[in-house]
Amino acid sequence: MPSEKREPLPSGTRLDYYKVHKLIGSGGFSLIYLGEEDDTHDEVAIKEYMPKKFGSRNKDGKLVFVNDEAKDKFYRGLRLFFLEAKALAMLRHPNIVNVRNCFLANDTAYLVMDYQPGKNLGRYIKRRKGGLSTRFLMTVFPPLLDALELIHNAQHLHLDIKPGNIHIRPGGRPLLLDFGAVYHLTSEGKKKAQVITPGFSPIEQYRGISKVGPWTDIYAIGASMRTCIEGRPPPTATERHAKDTMVPAVEAFGKHYPRHILEAIDRAMEVDPQKRIQSAALLLKELNRDPSRARKAG
């Protein structure tokens, strides 16, 4: 059985019109390299489809699969990788990663994106142990909601929003990453398998038969905001659905954050999808509410 350790491409590898410099990140389904475009000499991020579970790369650079079933899953995933590229190419927004190219090589596929220096929000939260400021929250999340509104208006859902998929550029400018779970609302037939991230995926993603919609991404945004404050992911939606013991943000953090922001987080994280804030525009409106009016209403 091949090792789960995936050998990255060596520095200097040529891919289409690009040169690989070094590995800069990895996930369950991909490896990400810093590279350079031949013509412009621009730095680029190159995402290689290389799932951890299905196989590995041998010394000759060829893919070796665990078994035929794994090989089939690999190629089904490869198709979804191209769908991610297609979806991203259609979404032009300053807070959505920009795709330059997508191509096949080395028995797999590559997605080339603009390279953006910065830090991963998930790692930043872990290092700071939460407690991120109101100013930080209001610098990062309103632009993401603006991007999310564009995604939803294009009839797409992200379905894997979490701090690990949010990149923070200098000045706090956020970038939404990883559209590998993207779902088109008008798609016919059986849904593809959805990514589940405990703490950030709402109950309708677990059930599979429940309807997903913009409110599904709203839950994940609320959970990401709460994680910035608390320093750890919220309880899973299945735990909350069975018995919700999570203390509302308004009660847990009311001494340190504006009430209207905490109320918005709580409403975004309602277990029942119908009780949840339904759209990115509505959540943005709640976050931007006049705090003095919020106090009077309370």
C-alpha cells in the first residue's frame, strides 16, 4: 500500500509555462507550490491535485494507486478539481483568489493562481488562542460577505468556509480560498459528496437530504467569527442538533464585544436553517448596524 506521505515536486520542476520553486502548503486533496510564470516572472501559487488517501507518487514521478477503487475515486475527484477551476474563473472579486490557468500534467491537474503573501487565519487563531479584536472581525468578515454575495448571486455555494480557507493579506485584507467543494444551486441529479468540517458545517450538510442554500455558508461564516473570538471551533452541528449546550455568543463574550456583532453571530449559527440569517447581504447589514441603535433595541 503506498504511503500517505506524498512526495512533492522537486524545486526547478517545469510545468507548462511555470517553474516550481518550493512547496508552501498542503491539504487532504492537494499540494500547493510557490512558482514563477515564464513570461511575466510573476510569483504564482500552483495547486496540484494529489489526494492523500488514494495513492502516491513514485521516484519516477508516476502515480501509484492503492487499488482500482482508489483509482476511480482519484479520477472522479480530478473532474471536481476542474469544476473548481471553472467556478473560480467565473468569479472575479478582490476577496476571491484569482485563477490564471488550469492544465493537465504528470497524470494529474494543476490550478495556477495569483500568489498573495499573508497568513492563514486558522493558524493565526491557533497562535493567538482567539481573542481577536472587534476591529479585526470588522476588517476581515464584511469583505468576505461581499464576496460571498457574488458567489451566491452566481448560483454557487462554497460549502467549505472555515478559518483554514481564509487567507489574510497585509493590512487585514481577506481572501477566500479553496473552492473544491463548490456546488451549483441549479445542478440537476444526484449531488456530489459534500465536504464536512466539524464545527463549521451546519446540520443540512450532514443529513445530505436536507436542502442546502446561501444560509449554509452563513452558518460557516458565523462559526468562523466565533472561532476568532473563542480560539477553538464550535461544537459540531450534530451535537448541537441532539442537545445544544453551546452558550450563545451574546452571553459568553458580551463583556468584550459589541452586542450587535454577537447577536449577528448567534443568528448566523442557528441550528434550524429556517431560523438562520438567510443571506450574506442580510448578515452584512446586521454587522454594520449602528451600535447605539442596537443598545436601544436591547
